[in-house]
Amino acid sequence: MSLVVQVIVTGLAAGGVYGLVAVGHSLIYRLTGIVYFAFGDLVAFAVFVTLLVAAGTAPVSQTSLAPGRFLLALFVALAACIGLGAATYVLFIEPYLLRGSTLGWVAATLAIAFALRGMIGATFTRPAYVFPDPIPFDRIGHGGLVTIAGASVQVRSFFVIALAAALAALAAWALERTRYGRALQAIASDVEGARFVGLPVEGLVALTFGVVGGLAALAAVAAAPTAPFSVDTGTLLGLKGLVAALIVRFGSPWAAFCAGLGVGLAEAAIDNLRIGDFGLGPQYGEVLPLAFALGLIAYRSLRSDAAFGRA
Amino acid sequence: MSTTVVGQTGSALAAAGREIRAGWTLRTTLAMLAIAAALIAPGVLPLSGRMPDLAAFVYLAVAAVGLAYAVGLAGIPSLGQGVFLGVGAFTEAIARAKGGWPLVPSLLLAVVAAAAAGGLTGLATGRLRGAFVAASTWILSWIVVLTLTSFPGLSGGAQGLVLPEATVFGRTLTPTAHYELGIVLLALAIVAFAVIARRAPGLALAAAREQPNPALGLGVPVARLRLGAFAASAAIAGLAGALGVELAQVADPSGYGPVLSFKLFVAVIVGGARMPLGPVAGLLVISVFSHAAEQIGGLRGLPPGRLEEMLTGYGLLLVLGLGGIGLLPAARGWWDTRRGSSPDAAPPTHVEPLASVEGARPLAARGLSKRFESLVALDELDLDLTPGTVHALVGPNGSGKTTALRALSGEQRPDSGSIVLGDDPLGPATQRARARRGVVGTQQTTAIFPDLTVLEHALVGAGLRRRRSGPFRTLFRTPQARAEEANAERRALGALELVGLLEDRGRPANELSAHRQRLLMLASALATQPRVLLLDEPAAGASSTELDRLVSLLQALRGKGLALLLIEHNLRFVRRVADQVTVLEAGRRIASGTLDEVAADENVRAAYLGRRSF
């Protein structure tokens, strides 16, 4: 029982971040028809900019941080993330989209991913970084841990889950209720129509590339102190978010978010749960959800009766 | 007897020699010189210390050229080439290190394993659109690397798998021997790419890459060709991976991850996926970036490889940002504009006028019905197409004309009803099976293959009748394949002559006017040697002179014994060509007969002619 609680809490906390990445992947796919392979690396970029501004590249202890400087860091990181997301779209992706070149945008998004990875790796040269915690969770419970139904879980996990759910709700709300969101819906359903009624399509799409990155980055920053953060953590975030988005076929923000939660839960359960003597263990946790998604895609492809061009 | 055989062999060799001389160009000479120079380089230049690196690079280039079969020929954005290299490498390593197999059988096993992995991946992703193929193969790359790091036992633990020394006829394979072997394989892979790309299988793949649906309509086996291209691409990677692991003598799982797949993909794109030498050029560009990164990183005292990803990424973004997908195509375009290239203007010697239909058969449809949710598109439609007649299908917009055509051509299956050609029920036959029996349709929208020339376009249609010129026979230039190619070209030229596009045969199809693009679609359909031809609004956008020419064209086709179905709005045009008219309204046939009979029909007047006059 205690293990189940622990799996649920850690799974939902990890899944919340995947879910926000999945929301971003879905939105981008529905706006442009592309898969943004650099998404996870853009999120990692924002996390590392936060770290750079808040604490520099030196090793940090978890508590040596002034809240004011952290907020500044977060602000700088979000601005940089939005700017960079928009710039990469305008410079490298849109030209190939306009030419209808699938091969072009796949190559461009991957090149962006590796350029970002390299940029981070050249600045932060150690394999992984412990992330400072701006909110003093360690003062709650026993050094940041509370015991629920016999399981000791990090207080931060609840904060991450709540924040991620709030951000997903914000995204869903903004998409339905704001002018910006309705403009995005118009673009997703009919680009030419949106252009015809005078929407600045290119600008809105470019902005969205940054905004979804920033949204996911907020959750990633909140979750980052849980475990050491590295460049690969970011890339894997992007990958798992993509898997979640693929499972729900780039569906609505809520569907994508829930799929992300599901991937997180599945990972935690595979890592930790044992049924009798049978348990898979942590080496299966990352691989199996990916394999499941791949199998699902193959199944849908083979079952579909459309000749070509279906998801 | 034996002298006859010798004589025949001699004349065959002489003919082959003549053909080689006729096809020998400056490019062939340059290619031969380049291969020779690459082969003798280790003996002349002081390279002995660099041989292992050079050999490894050449094997990587082989894998990159292999990837171009999937990316360039078939247009599949595969991000999994690293996986197939890894499958080849680990099959080889396990067979040799654990199974104790000799070199050659284990190489064969590695190629088969990689081809099977590629075939399975191709099968699973074959019907997905590009974005999903890229995502799935990318996920596959990550699955492999995560599995190998999570289960180190699979790949021989921390040391990796160590291979015994490779020997061929008792002699050890040195790095120099690997290099020479690699150069030969690279040359073969490049030549094979060039041969396939410009001939029937390559043209069919190009058509399917641009526009899968019209390609299906011409009977191109799109799924099978794509699968073949993907499997071939994986097989080549498997061979390169297996030989690479023989060269390194140790299989290290960390090398076959997403980074390798990314590098190979970008090499192909940057160099030019559709040019045989493109992948090699792209790989050279990437190597320049990574070497520069190594040097700079060394100066700054950074660990090796730290800057490599960054500079490679920046360099590629620079190339891609400048719009340079395809350095070689860009260079060639520049060269052509400087030199002022002229498409071949010499009159073709062999034009085969379109033959009359042999074994003409009527097509009879009975009780065709099709619903789209609550909308009834076709309601118990009967239709008869007789050889040597033109049957026009008319009716208001949305009356089900195009749905009827699609049901006949096999593009869309009707919910119920039967379609019989002669006494041969077409039932669930695919578009390709119908096209082979002689039932071919054209699309309502102009759907041409923009990358192909006019002649190549018609050759895609003529390719339907290939029997002995599949990819392998084409590759080995067997006499049957060459005879069939010549035959197909004669027929394609004949079809172009008939529609009046012979003079344009060397031009890119997308330079033609809209009406001529329609004629080109018609010519491609004619090149399949159809018995029954289904035309969706061929007169759309035609001027009055063009209309006159179209009338005589359709009359000529009728004279050759084709059964023609014509969907048409222009009733003046219908009056000039149609022997039979069927009027549809809301998916039902409301009248049928000659145009005058139909025009006199009460139902038709009520439904349709109240708004128009003949």
C-alpha cells in the first residue's frame, strides 16, 4: 500500500511535466503539422538559463538561493525561451514548411536540438547538476518528506503536480477563452481561412513555439530539484512528451496532459511495483512506455483502411 | 553448334560494348578516375596511421548512401539508420564472438537481420505520413540506446563484445584492406542508386513520393516499393555496420544511438538526398565541422567531443538556414544555369503509336451504392461501358459522379454492388489489380508529379506492364529488363504523341499549363495500355482550340476500341463526343440513352435541364 502511494505521487509529479511537454507537442503539431524534435532541448535550455542566472555554473547547494534572484532568473529564462523558440521557427522551420519539405523541417528541428544540446554542454561541463530549490520545502515535514499511508513522499511532488495541473488548465482555458487561443484554433482548423480574415499567422505560430516551451519549462524548473538535471534529462523530457502526445494523436490539451500523467505513472509503476515475486524494475521504466507507443502507432497504421497519409 | 554459341556470345558482347561506348560520358570517366584515385591513395600517400579512421569513414558513407535509398528515392524521413547499423554490427559481433562463425556467413546473417529489421519498421510505418514516420523511427532509435544501456549484458558488458581477427583465405583483413573494400562497396552503392533512380522502379518511387494517390491510380505498387526501399536502405546499413565492427574488432553499444541516426539523416539532407553523391558530400561537410570542433575544444582544454555536437549543430543550422537542403543539387543548378543546359531536342527515333485495344471487354456495374454517414452518394447505380464508345456521366454537383468513377477505378470501395469486366468480376481488386486488367482512372484535380519530366511521367504509367524489369533486373541490366525499358519508352512516347506533348517530353511536368497537365495525366494513363479509361473532367480549363483537339483525341481513342467514361459539365462538349449519356441525381440514375433521348426525358427536364439549355 505504501509503495502504491509513493508510485502514484512520484508518477504524477514526473507525468505532470511530461504532460505539459505533450500539450506543447500537440499544439505545435495541430498548428503546423510538424513534430518539434528540439522541444525537450528548448525546455532544458530554459532550465539551464534559470540555473545560470540564479547560481552561475558552479556547484550549488539546494538551499543557497535568494528568492528575488531566483524570480529574476525565472523571468530571464522564460523570456529567452520564448525568444529562442520563436526565432528557431522563423529562421529554420518556416522556410521548409512553406516549401512543403518534410525532410527539410525534420533536419532543421533535429539540428536545432543538437545545437542547443551542444550550447548547454559547452557552458555546463559537468555530467549533471543539482538544482537549487527556491521554495523551502525542507522546512515542511521531516526535511521535505511527509508520510502518507506509510509512504514517505517529497512535499515538492505535490507542488509540482498542482503547478503542472494549473498550467495545463491555464493552457486549456487560454485556448478556449482568449483572443490568442481562439486565433490559434482558427489557424489549426484552416490556415488559409485564418490568413484571409487577417490573422498574423506567422507571428502567432512563432510566438506559440516559444510559449509552449516556456509553459513546460516552468513545470520542469519546479521539478528540477527532485533529481540531478542534465542535458539528456531535457532531451528525454521532449521524447516522453512526444510519446504521450502520439498516444492521444496530438489531441486536446487535456488529453495530452492526461497521457503525460499516464506515461509518468506507468514509468513509476514499472520501476517500483512488484506483484508477488514478479517485478520489472527500473531498467524497464523508460523503455517500455516508448515501446508501447511504437506498438500503438504500428497497430493504428496497419489497421487503418486509408491508403496513405493517416496517423 | 558450339561455333553458333560462340558467335552469339561474341555478338552479344560486341553489342554490350557498343552500348557501354554509347553511354560513356565525361561523368563516367570522372567517376572511374575518382574510384581509381581513392583505391590507390593508401599506396601513394602517407596515410598508414589514418587508415582505421578513413576506413570507418568510408563505411559510414556506405550507410549514408544506403539511407538515401529511403530518404531520397522513397521520400521516407527515416531517423533510424543508426539502429540498422547497430543491428548489423551486433549480429556480426554476436555471431563471430559468441557463435564462432566465420566472416562471410556472419556478414550475410548481419545483412539479413538488418534488412528484416528495416522491413518490419517499414511495414509498421508504411502508411503513416512523414511526421509520424520521423517520430516513430526517432523513438525506435532511443529505445535501442536505452535498452542497451539498461541491459549491458546484451552487448557484452562494459568491455563490449571483442571479435576474433577476421581472415579471408588465411590472410588478415588490415585497415587498408577494409578501406579498399569500403571504397568498392561505396562505389557499388552509388552506382546502384544512380541506375535505379533514373529507371522504372526509381521513377515509380518518385511518383509515389510526390503524389501517392495518382501514383496508385496508375497502378504503382506504392506500399511494396516503399517497403523495398526501406529494407534495402537497412540492409546496406547492416553491411556497413557489420564491416565497421570487424574493423574496430569490438562492438560498443554507445555508438549506434540517436546521434548517429541524426548525423546520417542530416548528411543525406545537406548533401542532397536525390543525388547519388549527395550523402557522401554531406558526410564530408559534417566531418569538417566535427574536426573543427575537436581542434577548438583541444585548444580550450575541453574534453574531446564536448564541442562537437554544438559546432555540428551550428554548422548544420547555418547550411539549413541558408536554404541549402542539397548542396550538390544547388551546385548542379548553378552549373546548369552557367552553361545554359538544353533539354534533349533531338527527335526521338522510336515512337510506338498507341495500339488498338486487344481483347476489348465491356465493363458492367450493377447496383453500386455508397454512403458517407447520412449522405447517400450512390444509390443502386447501374452503368455499362462498351468498347469503342464514349459514355458521359452528367449531373449537378454532388450527384455522385466522382464517387461512381472512384468505385469503378478501385480508389474507393462501394458499400454494395458488383463491377464486372467482360466475365471477370473485379470485386475487391485493388487499383493496381484493376489497372493491370485495363481499368484506369484519372483524377479530378490536376495531380502531376512535379519532380519528373513529361516523358518520365508517361514512363510511370508505362511501368505498369513491367514483368521482367523489377529493381534487381533493372540493377543488373539484364537483357529482358533493357528490352522492356526500350519498349516502355516507345509506348510512353506514343502516348505523348497522341495527346500532343511529344515536343515537351524533356520539360519538367510542373512547367506545363493546367490543361496540358491534364493531358499529361491522360497520356500517363494511356501508357498503361488500358481497355477502360475513366476520365474526370478532362476538358476543365480548356480553350476552344484545345477543346477541338480533345474531341478528336477522344474520337481517336474510341476508334482504337477503348471503352471511355467521361465525367463532364460542359454539355456542348458532351454532345460532340458522347455516344451514351447517363444522368445522375443524388446518386441515382434518372435517365440513360443518347443525349437526345435523355434531353427529352421528363425527369431530366425537371431535375436538371430546367436551368440549362442544350
